[in-house]
Amino acid sequence: MIKYTPFWETLEKSGESTYTLIHKHNISSSTIDRLRKNKGISTMKIDDLCRILNCRVEDIIIYEKD
């Protein structure tokens, strides 16, 4: 299962917030909700988040066996 636990840690370290992601960087609130619920998001959104947070994919997602 893909989980977004690293995303929340990376977000905290970056100085950004869900508010700035939504209002400054135009990440939709539904994308933030999908991240919270460990639901799928597009690779394009992962790319956007990596660019905004200046991080690697591994800093956004992790795979864990069920």
C-alpha cells in the first residue's frame, strides 16, 4: 500500500503548510484530502509537490506491504 506519511514530515520541515499549498501553489484541497486518506494521486501532482517542497519522491510517498 502506498502511504503519504513522509509527505507530512517533509511538509513540516519545509516551512510550507496545507494553506500555502492550496492558496499559493494551487494544489487543490481535494488533493490534500486524498493525501490525508492515503488515496491515490497522479504522478503529475507528486512532481508538483516535489518541485514545491524541493524534495525527492521518497520524501512524499512510501510503499508498505499490507
